[in-house]
Amino acid sequence: MTQLALVIDLNVCVGCHACVTSCKEWNTSGWAGPLSDLRPYDADPSGTFFNRVQTFEVGEFPNTETVHFPKSCLHCEDPPCVPVCPTGASYKREEDGIVLVDYDKCIGCKYCSWACPYGARELDERQRVMKKCTLCVDRIAEPTLPPEERRPACVLACPTSARLFGDIHDPNSEVSVAIREQGGYQLMPEWGTNPANHYLPRRKTRIRIHEDELLRADNPLHKEELPELPEGAETLDDVAW
Amino acid sequence: MHPALSVIFLTTLIGAGQGFFLALYTGQVYSLGNLLPAQSSLTFYAYGSLIALALLAGGLLASFFHLGHPERAWRAASQWRTSWLSREVIILPLFMGLVLVYGALHYFGLTRPVFRLGQAVVVDLSLLVGGLASAAAFLLYLSTAMIYASLRFLQEWYSPLTVANYTLLGLASGFTLAAAFCAWSGSELVLFYTSEALLLTLIAFLVRGLSLLRNRRIRHKSTLQTAIGVRHTRIEQKAQGAMGGSFNTREFFHGRSRAAMRTLKYLFLVLVFGLPLLLLGAGLAVDSLWLPAAAFLIQYAGLLLERFYFFADSRHPQNLYYQYIS
């Protein structure tokens, strides 16, 4: 079985919101109708988005780190929002595991948004139906697009390649390898929703240098002072090459 | 959560409607065993069913205001296998239909015995239909409450106490209304319903108090650490991705202060339980038209506040992602 998903690398994300605008541009222009905005150029603007980038500060000054955190529907493998839908408008596609809303069946009761612990669903105030990330269903299998563009708009837009897209059930896919080798994790694992989207943690490359490595004890030119060694102690100089 | 007026009216109106119908039917069952005097088919059961129907219809009407697309509401009956909301959508009209038939049987006097159980128990059609309707009333309490009690990460609701509260509060308000109805229609069952209402209100108070205590010391499983997956004791949100708010900030926050919520809690405790208990108690001692009616009106007003508190009191884990605008 296929389970399409995004893997988002928090180590690389710079919080530029290109994924947000690209997502909005593609998904507001599609056949499913606009992602409505309310008062976009007025006081108190509001609107429907599939994807948002949030920013968190970790630690206390001066030891702080800024984490940019893109958040969209996680396409859970056990989605709590699907069984609660009274009309069957909310469903998980068998063939690729994408969680979708049928906008023609949705009655706008908002129950699914209550049943999502991640706040991934937003009611479109103008169309009065529930909306959420579709993983760009109208892109990823679109034969008129060149094959390299058959990926979600956010993935194509990301300038730092912080977003990977693929099948997490295929152990050799780019996303599975990334999750496996770079410590990919799920959000709120305590609810057993088993989100398909994973996040790669912040990683730091550190070189561990011991003090004796800073002193060139084996320098043949003896330009630096030799450390004082106890009587009879062995140094690297004693090793026969 | 942000309490929706439509849902507050839906749950309180149908709760009282179900309770009132169950009160009527209790009267009929008790009169079978000669525990209570039999009542008039027309003025008691038929008019009573009409009042129950009016409450239920009011609730149903309120529920439509909750929908973005009320014209598609019929679709909501399709997913009864998995969704408690769907089950509620099926049972509410079914229950209303049964109450209508029950009332009509009494109105047209179709109460001739169908069969007898032994010598004493005379079974007529209204008794059978009323039995079915009573079962539907309890199923409706269950499905209304399970809509909330089945959401495992809304920990304030995820408890059998939610089901007990919806049932008991509905029954209490229904029986209080029955006492008022008897007082006004001159039925001699006033004392019976008043004492039943008193008892139910008291039990409801204990159970609601239990859930308040439970929720006071609740430990939320989700934290900012699990929400974004960063292990640090100090994480602070700096931006939520939108400056002007979003669906997530409107639907999941009630926006009242802690002090306002505390005041609301004591206010509903007094209005739902304290005052009605006093008025009903006085109603046992003094024969009055107004005491049970006042008890019902005050209790119903209190229930509106109680339901508001119920919704506002639960903290959705998604709120962790929406702590600061920027």
C-alpha cells in the first residue's frame, strides 16, 4: 500500500513562507474553488490556508534557537477526523492514503476540526465547507505536467529543499530513508493517530576535540614545546612507524 | 473551545424535551400498576407530548444554525456506523416521530387494550409506542453525549461522566417541567413530579460536581514539546503564521478570563441546582402555580450557562499551536 506524505526538515527550514504562498496560489486557482480570504486588505484580515509556517523560540536568552515550523494536514494513517464525519465527506483515499474532503458532501458542521488534535482543518468562511491540505491531488497525478512537477506546490517552492515528498511505505523512498537515517519523528505521538507526515529534527555538527589533540606532540620539527611527560611514559613519538 | 449558541440551545432543549417525555411516560407506567392515579389522555398525555415535541423541534431548528450547508443536512444520516453525530441525526427525528405517534394515539383516544398481562396490566398501543420512544430518548442522550465523550484528546469530555451529565441534567429539567405542567394543568401528580425532580436534580448535582472535580485536576497529555517535537523545558511561540487570526483562533478559544469562567461556574451551580432545589422543596410544602414553573425557567437558564461552561472548559490540544499571534 502507498502512503504519500511530506517530510519536513526543521534543520533546513528558514521560515520564508514560500510554501505557504505557493500552496495558496495553486490551491486557490484550482477546480475545487478558491481558498477564500475575508477582508484581505482591511483591518482584521482572515483567510483559509492549507499550510502555515509558525515560529517558536527554544531556550532562554542568550542560549536560544529559533525553530520555524511549517504545519499542514499530517495525513494520519489512523485519522481521527474521518470516522466522526456524519456525511462521509471526509475520507482517506485507499490508493495513496491522502485524507480528503468532498466539498460537495460537506455540511460544514466543524465536527472533524474538533476531532483533529493538530488544528489542520479550517472552515472556509465563504464556501462554508471544511478545507485542508490535499497534498495537491490535482498536481501529483496530472499527466499534462512534466514528471518532475508532479509534486505538491509547497515542495516545488521550497528554496532550501526542506520539504520532501514521497511514499513512506516504500522503505527505499527518499522520505523513508530520510526518516530512518535522520531521526524523523511524528507530532503528538500520544494520541496514536500515526501521522504520515514526519519532521526531521534540528541537528548540529560538532567536532569533538580533546586537549591532547591540540598539542602537536609528534611534530618532527619540534617548533612547539613538548608536553612534560612523566618519566618513562609512552608518547606517539615512541611508536615505530 | 468556543461555545456555539446553536449547540447550546440544541442540547439543552432536546435534553429537556426527552426528560419531559420520559416524565410523562413514567406517569403512564406507574398508573398501570395503580401507583399513581391515571391521567386524562387529552389534557395530560396529548398536550404533554405536544410540549415535548415543541422543545425537540426547537432544538432541531437550533441545530440547523450550526451548519454551513443546512440544505445538505440529510446526508448526515449516512455514517451511523462510525459517527455519533450521525447517530444523533438519525435518532432525534425518529424519537420525534415516536412522540408524535404517542401523542396522536392519546389525542384520538386510541387507547383500547391490545392485550393483558395477567389480570392487572392492561397494555394498549400508546404503552408500546411510549416504550419505544423511551428507549429512543435514552439512546438520544447517549449519542448526544458521545459526540463529545468520544473525542479522546479533549480530555475534559473524554469520560463516562459526560454521558451521565447529559442524561441527568436532561432528566432533571424534564421532570421539573413536568411538575410545572401538572401545576398548571391541575393534575394531582404535582407532588410526585416535584419530588422526582428534586431527587434527579440532587443526583445531577453530585455527578456534575464530580466532573468539575475531575476536570480541575486534569493533566493534559499534549504539551508544546510533543506538539512540535522539541525536547526543551522552555519553548515559546513567536509567530503562528497569521497576524489577523484564523479559523483555529476563532473556533477553539472562548476568550473569557479565568475569573469570568469561575464566576460562570458558581452562577450555573446556583441556577441549575441551588435555586431549583429550594423552589422545588418549597413546592413540596406549599401548593403553588409559580414555584415549579419558576424552578424550571431558572434551571433552564442555568443549563444554558452550564452548557456554555462545558464547551469553554475543554482545552483542545491544537491551542498549543496558537498561543501568540506574533
